[in-house]
Amino acid sequence: MVLLTLIARVRDGLILATSIEGPDENPDMVKYTNQAKMLFRKLSAPNTPSQQTVESRPYVFHYVIKDQICCLCLCDMNFPRKSAFAFLEDIANEFNGQNGSRVATVTRPYHFLDFDAYIQQAKKRYSDRSRFAMAAVNNELTDVTRIMVSNIEDVIHRGEALNILESRASDLSDMSRKYRQDAAMLNRRSMMFKVFAALGFAGLIFLILRFFVL
Ligand SMILES: *[C@@H]1O[C@H](CO)[C@@H](O)[C@H](O)[C@H]1NC(C)=O
């Protein structure tokens, strides 16, 4: 069963459309909507897969990125991944066809709430697929076993780990710069010490020569 569907802009995670669920909606959905929002904010990071399955037990998110948008759904763990990805591909194509040209300029969230009508219709089609129709989905779709499966915590905190690494790296480079400066100063000191020592020694020789030889 598909519990929740959201469409967001990849660039900044702005939510464009959502499925409007009935009054019997699961109260936990606020939590999962928030997780989805955090996930959306990570989409513009480099190396983000264009299709992914993200587990958040007891459910699972699936998403696809198409052009400027990301379509995501939350499903029961036993909902077939092929149906989920077929559903997402379907709504992504329809959304891009209808409203894709306006995505870049939208500023307020949930601008395309009307799209819910299409989401509901598609959801029915992919949930009620008979075994016969499922076979068609199986054939028309890419091999979903190759789509990466991650965990929600890892996805949400991925950027943070990188930030920590980056700040450690910059600490290290500050330290090494300081070390190089200190080393250069020590070098200069030791050079000057040698020069003074040499001068002192020359002076001593001069005095000795002057008193004892001349
Ligand atoms: C999205 O596209 C549909 C069909 O072209 C149109 O009727 C609808 O008004 C558009 N929605 C917005 C918010 O522009």
C-alpha cells in the first residue's frame, strides 16, 4: 500500500505537490513527512542516486529524480518495489508534462496541490494491479534490484558526516600551516645564532692574535 506521495524540487527541496490522504490517515504520517522533507534537502548533494529506496521501519521510502523534480512515496515494506517505481515514474512523467516548465519559478510550497487528483488515480492503478498487469510492469521496468537501498538515518545524516570531516580537514590544515610558520621562525633563529656565533668566534681569534702574536 502507498501511504504517502510527495513531489519536491531537487534544487532546494521545496515541496510542489502531495497526496491528500483521507481522514483515516495514519497519525504517524507527520513524522514520515518530516523525514521526507529532510531527505529532500539532501537531494542536491553531489552523487545523489537518481533512484533510491530508503528504509524507515516499518515502512520504506522510494524515490525517483526526473529533471528538476523528485517523486517520493512511502509504502509498506511488502508493497512490490516494481509497482512503487512504476508508479513514481508515471507521476513524474505526468507532472513534468503538465507543470514541469513552471517548477523553476515557484516560490511557495504545495503550489501544485491540484496534482493530487492524478496521484490518487495513478495510486489506484498501481495498487490494484492484477497479477496479469503486474507482469507487464515487470517487463516494462528496469531491474529494481539494482536500485540502491539505504537507511533513513544514513541518508539524513550523510551530509553531516561530510561536514565534520571537512571541518577536521580544515583544522588539520590550519595546524600544519602554524607548524610550518613555527618551523620557519625556528630556522631563522638558528640561522641568526650561527651568524652571531661565527662573528663571536672570529672576534675571539682576532683578540687572541692581537694580544699574543702582534
Ligand atoms: C498544472 O498543469 C495543469 C495542466 O496543464 C494546469 O491545469 C494547472 O493549472 C497547472 N497548475 C499550476 C499550479 O500552474
